[in-house]
Amino acid sequence: MARRTPERWRKLRVKTGFSIYYVIFLLFIYGPMFAMFVLSFQGQRGGTSFPMRGFSLYWWNKLLEPSTVGDMQGAMGRSIILALMVMVLTALFSTMLAMAFRKSFLFSNVLFYTILTGLMVPGVLLSLGMAILLRQLGLAPAWYTSGLAVHVIWALPFGYLVMMAVFNRFDSRLEEAARDMGADEWTVFKEVTFPLITPGVVAAGLFGFTLSYDEFARTTLLAGAQNTLPLDINASMTQRIRPTLFALGTASTLFSLLMISIFLGIYTILYRRSR
Amino acid sequence: MSKVSELYHTGLIGGQPAPDDLAIQAKISHTEEGFATVWLITPAAIWLILFLVVPLVSIVIFSFWENSPQGLSPAFSLEFYGEYFYTKGFFDPDADRFLLPSVFIRTLGSTVYFTLVTMLLCLIVGYPIAYFLAMQVQAFKWQLALFLLCMVPFWTSYLIRAVAWLPMLGRRGLINQALLGLGIVDEPVSFLFYSEFGYTMALVQIYVVLGIGPMFFSLAKIDKDILEAATDMGATPFQIFREIIGPMSLPGVAIGMIFIFVMIMGEFATAVVVYGGKTSTAGTVILNYYGIANYPFAAVNALMLMLAMVIGIVVILRVVDIRKEL
């Protein structure tokens, strides 16, 4: 045992080193956001950097007032509606696709790579293609049509990969048993398949929601007359950056976190139930 | 090595029981059951064709069209490709632009360069984190919690994350204040923000998590018993890393690098926010030409960006055969 003691010390040192590095890393990725969070409570005469000149909710109030540039509440509402639509379509499409891929079919390879192309194509490229095409066809872009179209293309590969992973671990014998007992396909799906894959469907939907809610590149040429939230944030960045933007950033971050917690809560409940 | 990867893993991903032969048999033999494939794939396939394939094909077509006073007119013109590649005085040994690639190629080149630097930094910064989570943290509960802690910033708007660097790196930002306070510099340094340095920092902070995810998953799949066995046979930590951990985590590294590569190549918003629009990336060039309604040239630029990306992905996939490794 005496021989192992230095070894144990060495392991402990390595572990401590890595732990310290992890903490530094967290400071690196959280630091700027935390500074932004603190500065959003900057006093009325303060600027976008430290030190704090007093403490106020002035910039947060500014956020709620209707302003001359953009309308942030409206933009946020549109972003949420769009994200919800993308969420539903992503969950639906990726479930259907993953179910189809359980069997082999003609051109399944082509379809597979087409789905993944949505992940690989830069947002600005797809945005450009759609925008020029719509212009040639004489159609006006709008966030709920062309915006929705490319957001789903972006979110679908993520949801699809999640659902593929779900069905890879799926025990088909449960469905077989239901069929043997005389259930038709709809009953099998409703009573057996769907309850088992619900956590996956929720996860696919979560990808759809968050990816759409933050998407900027794919919306930039396709939102039409009305802005979504990322476009609005970008517009306010091109002007003088003020602490209002930090307040908006903090609000939008908190909202994202709230949505994820809700989803994770639902997911945990469903996952426990599906066991 | 092939034997090693066929072993049953007890890691995070491989923790479920392996499907037995009966289940596989059941999957194969009853292909006629379930919903009809046609109905399952048709809606998504139509969506993909209309909103992915058609726009991409139309970019290729529009890149050959001509600008006319009425807008675009169908043609087969290589004018804009020429404009992209050719610079005046390229073949003239006396001109100062002799053999100097066009500004568009140089922009694409610098975009690729930035992307590669950022990828490398993300790997250097992120791999130890993934290693720590997968190898040093024992309990699965803690692994997941610490991993999610890294993931949280990823779920917030990346525009916000880019602008959040201002209070840190700006002229009156925290870092400058710290440097001044410690007496290291006499006046605020300005190279931090609106500079290559700030841009790279922001990109690494925003995208490193994309690399950590896949690297963490492939590291977590490594069977700890193999490492134990290697140690018992007298392998040094470095040998264990070179012979086992390194090769087995390579697919995760490759996937992570592809994610980061794809994201940063098409990047333009961070460049505008953090770099102050002083520089162009391939993405900003495309948007600029769209802005001045030169659609064919925007399309040419977009295609060249896409070409560079495809080459990059193919190179990464050459290094590792991901489909085999999965």
C-alpha cells in the first residue's frame, strides 16, 4: 500500500489542477454576461462600463417604454410565436422522419444527407438564396412565412438526430406485442410508441424553440417589414450602445433560461413516467 | 484497436443494455408494418425541397445571371466569376498587384484563417474541460450538472454574448482598468476591443461549447477498465493518452471541429459587433452586395464560401471516418 500513496497524491494534484482550470473556464464564459447583468442596473448617468454610478432601474424602465427605434416588446412577441411554430413543426417532422428511417426505403440516403445539409449550409447563404428567389417571384418575405421556412430547415437536423437516437434504443417488441393482440397502427402509435418516445419529442421541440428564438443569420434577409428579437437587438447595436441593451440582454437571457427550465422540468417528468 | 471499440461500453452514452439479437431480428423481419413510409416522409421532404434545395440551386443559377435595369435577367454570364477571381494587373510583373489574389479571395482566405485559429483555440481551451468532465469527475450526476453549467451560456443570444464583451474589453473596460490599476500600462490599451484579439476572444467564448459537447460524449464512452488495464501493465499517463484516449476521442474532436468550422465560416454578426465593421468576413461581403442589390455577385460570393466549407468538411472527414466510428 505504501507504494500507492504517492500515486494517489499525484492523482489528487491532477484533479485539483483540472478543477481550477474548470473554474477559470466558467469565469471566462460567464464573466462577460455577469458584467452585463450588473451594468444593466447602472445609474441614470452611468455608461456602458464600470464603475457603477449609482444603482437604478432606469435602463430597465427604458426597456419597457415604447421607444423611437424598433419596438422590443413586439419583436419579442413575434420571436416567441415564431419559436413556438418552429418547435411544433420540428417535433412533428423529426418524429415522422425518424419513424420512416426505422425501415429501409428508396433514396433514404439522399434524404438523410439533405436533412443534414440544413445543418451545414451557412445561414447567410440560405437566407440569400431565399431572398433573391422571393424577389424574382415577386413575393414579399415575412417572419411567419419565409422566416419560418428556413428556421425549420435549421432546427430539423438537430431534432432528427435526437429522434434517431431515441428509436435506436427503442424496443420494437413492445409494438409487436400490441399488434399481435390486434391493435391497428394508430392504436399502436397512440398507446405504445408515442408514450415511450415523448421525452425525445420534447427534446426535439426544445431544440426547435431555442434555435429559432436566437436565430439571426437566417432571419436577416427574410423577416420582411417586422423585426424578430435578434434583428431588433442587432439594430439597436448599430446605434450608440447604451445600458438599455444590457437590460435587454439580461431579460432575454433570463427568458431563455426560464424556457429551458420549464422544458427540462417537463422532460424529467415525462422521462420518469416513460420508465 | 478495432477490438477495443467493439467492447461493451459503460460510459454515459453506452450505458444502456445492448440490444439482443431477438430485438434486431424483430426490427428487420417486419418491415411491412408501421405507418407507410411515403406519408411519413412526404411533408418533411416537400419542406426540404422547397426551402432548402430550391434556394440552394437558385443561388447557383442566379450567379450566372446578369444585372439589368429591371433587376435580374436570365443569362449565362461569367462576368461576376471573373470579377471575383481577377484583379487588374495580376499578370503584369510591373504592377504592384502582380500575382496578388483579388480582394474577395483574400477576404475568404482571412475568414478561413480566422476560423482555423479559433478552431484550434477552442480545441486547446475545450478539450481539457471535456477531459475533466469525462475522466476526472466520477459520478454521472455531477458530470451532467457540470456539463449543463457549461451549456447554459450557449442558450442565450449570441449577439448579446458578443456585446457583453464591451464592459470587459472596451477602452474603459474591466481589463483596461485592471491593467491601469496594477500599473502595467500608463494609458488604456485599445487593441482589446474592435480588434482581432477581441474578435477571437468573443468567437472562442461563443463557440467553444459546441466543441466540448461532442468531445465530452466521445471521451465519456471510453471504458475506464481499459485505462485501468493499461496502467496495470505499466503505461505512463502520456502513453495512455497517446494510445487510447487520444484515438478514441478523435471522432468527438472531429464532430466538434466541424460544428465550430461551419458556424464561424458563415459568421458575420460578431464581426460587426466586436470588430466594429472594420474588417470583412466572407459573410459580411455577401450581405453588403445584397444590400446594394448586386444579387449575382452576392451569389458568387456565397457559392465560394460554400465551396470553401465543403472542402474544409471533407478534409476533416478525411482525418476521421465519423460514420465508421459512430
